[in-house]
Amino acid sequence: MDLHIFSNIQKHISLSESEKLYLRNALPVKELKRKELVLRQGQICRNLYYVESGSLRAFNLNDDGKESTIMFAIRDWWVTDMNGFVNQKKAQLSIEALEHCRLLELSYDLLERLYTEIPKFERFFRILFQNAYIREQQRAFHNIALSTEQRYQYFIDKYPDIVEKITQKQIATYLGVTPEFLSAVKKK
Amino acid sequence: MDLHIFSNIQKHISLSESEKLYLRNALPVKELKRKELVLRQGQICRNLYYVESGSLRAFNLNDDGKESTIMFAIRDWWVTDMNGFVNQKKAQLSIEALEHCRLLELSYDLLERLYTEIPKFERFFRILFQNAYIREQQRAFHNIALSTEQRYQYFIDKYPDIVEKITQKQIATYLGVTPEFLSAVKKK
């Protein structure tokens, strides 16, 4: 059976059959049940995950009990606490399964080895980070420039596949408003 | 005279003397006067700039005349409208000099050639984009999770070198609040 990750990687670089075989053996499969955490805030963040199937939510819980959703991830996305992962330090985020998930686990050590042994992975992740940077900068721009109504509209237009998997409360914690405020915005 | 860009690049990859010579000849110097634009919103974004000296501000002006500051850049930073640059399309942002600036201009075509001819630049920009992604994700997180007061404090603690070059009005457009609101926050 072919893994989705191969077509994800081959959007930007080509892989030989032996490289695919290597990856297939090197990336453990991680199965998660709904509501299970693959990363807990405060733990050292050792892995980057590719989502073969299912959907997840990465969020921060602050001392006052306020939850902020940093990102959602569905099939064919990569997800981790990137700051924790890159610097191998404690995660600011928890990542929970919104439904049954099948992930591939790429450890920090393996990724560093990939960069050295198969340098075209530098290119792959350069493009991945470049796109992620653009996406996050767009989000920061929208946060300061647009109304909640416009940001809600943008989110549901841009990520319809995510919207159908999540609750209104989760969208509210992604937009940084209360569920009541979001509900009032939607009524308008 | 050595260029600052070499030590910037050599934080992550090493450069031979011939590579430095090549870059020195391939990267035109761009001098800007205060208030001059190096990119105008709506233009095709052809270049990525490295700041040898001076400071700049990247901002969007919407149809209602509202300005949003997306980023500031000082000596040793890279700046462009990344979405426009990577996709070679119209810029959403203008970039203006806050004082006399000396920039090095890296065109889209040259950067694509660098990736092919000197592949370690994939590594350099992978790390640059990875850090930029982390920074922007942190900003988006703060936008939804923190109060304006906390975000102001974070900004002046994290970027003291930028703060001394910019006005309170410019900080307000970066935080997405009115100058009056920022002034009230600071009085507290």
C-alpha cells in the first residue's frame, strides 16, 4: 500500500524506490483515538507528524484556563509544536486527535540525518517552511487588519475540509474570541 | 570591505572565497532615502532584500485607508512581501525606508539559480524560513491569546533595536490598535 506522504513529498522533490522503502521503514505509524494527545504542553517535543488520515488540533492552555487554538491539521498536513521541535525544548502546545488518526512520526534525529544523507530534503522542507511562513504571516495580518466576521468568513472559505470536522467553540478559540461572540457574529 | 550578509549566511552554512566573490558581484546594492519605497503595494514583487544598514517597515493600506504594519526590518534582517515574491505576483505590501538604508537585492531568478547551482542555499533558506515561520506563528498566537498590554510589552522586550527607530503610531499599526488605544494602554 502506498503512503500519502510520498505524494506529499513528491509535490516538491522526487523520491527513488529505495528512498521510499527507507522512509517506509524509518517512519513509525502512530494511531490515535479521538481525544487522545500526541503531544502534551510542557513535554519535550521530539517529533514532527505527517497526517495520513484523521484530523487534529494544536492548542495552548494558559494559567487562567484560556484555550487558544494555534492550528488544525487534516489529512496531508504536517503538524508539531515547531518551536519546541526545532529547538528540542518544552512544547507550548498540546496536540489532540479530533477523530481516529493515523500519523507518521518523524523524529528530530531522523530529520537531521535526512538533511545530511538525502540533501534534497533541505529543498522539500525549505518549500514547506516557506509556505507555512506565508500562511502564518497572512494570519497575523488578518488578525490585526480584519474584523472577526471577515476572519471567520476567510477561515471557512479557505479551509472547508477543516470546518466540517470541528466545533464552533474550536473555531472561536482559533479566532481568539468567545463562542458567544462568534455566535453573535454569525447571526449578522 | 566585507558585507554583513556574509556573516548572516555563515550562521548556517559556510561560504568559500569564490562564492563570496560571486555573491558580491551578483547582488546589486540599493540605497534608499528616508520615506522612499523599495516595493509598492500592487507591483509585482521581484526581489528579496537583505538589510546591510538602516531600517524599514512593511505595511498594507486597505481600501478604507487603514494601515497595518506587517513587519519591521533592521540591519541584518531579510525583508520582502514573501507571498508576492515566492509566487511572483502583485505585492500586498509596501516597504518603506524609516531612515537612510543600504540594501542588497536578491532577485527571484538569481535565488532560483542559487538553489540549483549552490544547493547549500536550500539549507540556508530552509533555516531562515523555519525561524520566520516560528516567529509568525508565535505572533498569531499572541494576537489571539494576549492582551494589547502584554503584546506591547513582548514587542518592546523582544525588539529593543526596532523600538528605538519607530514611532508609537507605527507600533500601534503593528499591534492592530489605534494610537489612542495604545497610549491609554501605556498609561496603565
